[in-house]
Amino acid sequence: MIYLGCDHGGFALKEAIRAHLQKQGVAFTDCGNTVYDSGDNFPDFVEPVVQGVRADQANRGILICGTGIGVSIAANHHQGIRAALAHNVDYARLARQHNNANVLCLGGRFIDQAVALTMVDIFLKTAFDTNPKYLRRMQAACKE
Ligand code: RB5
């Protein structure tokens, strides 16, 4: 299951990602915001995404705020969450291959929509590299 979350800074891009996943028949849960509200606060939408991702190792999250920075800070406070702030397709691929990221964070005010949709596709289809050095590094990074 893919969990989506955004504040007003990420709302337009979240809606585009939502439509993109729907078109592909990918199962997702929209954790909001479901309307544009300039007074909303990104941590409120990080929480349900994090809970969803933590429920099953195969689950993924996509969090979007204006820069992607706030949501990545908030998400990475949680055990079992490896949230990666990504700016292009290579970041999205390497976040999976080298970091086993389970949450993709995007800056809705800074990323081209078409690029962001490609990043989502790549993030969802790329596996963690089996080379043990990446597992060792991530275990150390996450203090597991
Ligand atoms: C909201 O204006 C903005 O601060 C938020 O979307 C995000 O960029 C925070 O990191």
C-alpha cells in the first residue's frame, strides 16, 4: 500500500500523483490534506503516512510539502522510517538502491510535475541493492 500525505505547499503535486497512481491501478491511501488549506500544518499529515508505512515492510509513503524538508524531518523521527528528500530521478532511484528508503519526500514548489511522476514510478519499482555494504551502512545509519 502506498500512503500519500501533503500540506498546502504540496497539495497540487499530491493531487497529480494521486491521479497518476489511480490511472495505473496502484493501490494507495490518501492521508490528506484532501483540500487546499493554506493554514494547514505538515506534521499533521506526516503522522498517518508514517503509521501506514510502519504497518508493513512492503508499504511505501510519499510526502510532499513546499520544499520537502519539513516532511522529511518529521518522518525521520519515527523508528522504521527512512525518508529521503529527492530532487530528481537519480535521487529517487538511489534512495531505494543505496538507502532502502521507504518514504519519498518531494518539494511541491520546486519540482516539475512530469519529473515528479517519473520519480514516483522509479521509487516504487526500484529494489534495495543486495550488496551487503548497503545494508550494513543503513543499519548503522538507523542505529538498528
Ligand atoms: C508551508 O508554507 C511550508 O513551510 C511547508 O510546506 C514546507 O515547505 C516546510 O518545510
